[in-house]
Amino acid sequence: MYFIKKRLSLHKLIRDMKGILGSLLLVVFLSFSFKPVLKTNLRITILNELGNIEDSVAVTLYTDKNDYRENKNPAVPMQLTDEKGRATFKDLEPIEYYIHAQKGDKTNVGAGVVADALKEGKMNKLTIIIE
């Protein structure tokens, strides 16, 4: 009889411990904030001086003004705009970028070469005119 009582109290203890452990895990799990990890992206749309979309424009991003001026050390590989005039750069640092856009003899030099610091975790959008 003594062993039966001991065995029953051991089962009760194990059951209680499982309940406590489950509650503790639930509290720990819920205490973490689940913020989706979104990447910082930049979509640049290129228009000409008439406001028409320009495709096949070479768009390059630089993080340094001197690199921009000397056309060296791009932050990411150059992209060509698509048929909608867009070039999308993904997984960027949320910093300021110098932008060079060129198609033939048309460029954005003198207008719209610096993008403000990008907003982290967002699709940042920018329109640039080339002439």
C-alpha cells in the first residue's frame, strides 16, 4: 500500500512538472516580439525629360561621393531598367546612396544624384529624370 501511494504521488509530481514546464515555455515563447525581417530595397524609376519611361538605362549606386564622381567601387552591381523603367536593388543598407543613371548621352548628372537615407525594412521608391 505504501508503494502504491508513493507511485501515485510520483505520477502526480511528474504531471505537475509537465504543466509548469509547459506554462514556462509558453511565457518565454510569447515574450519574444515577432517582427518580420524585411529587407531594405530601393526601386528607381527612370523617366526622360518629357516624362516618358526609359528602359535599358544603366543604374549604379555608390555609397561614397568620390566613388560616384570617379565612377568606381559601386555599392552593388549595376542594373538595367526594365520595360517599365524600373531597376530594383534588394537587401541594401539603410543609408544614403549616390545614383548614376545613363543611357547613351542622357544622364541624371546635375539633378537627382543623391537619395536620402533609405528607410529600413521598406521598399523605398525614387524617380529620376535623365536628359
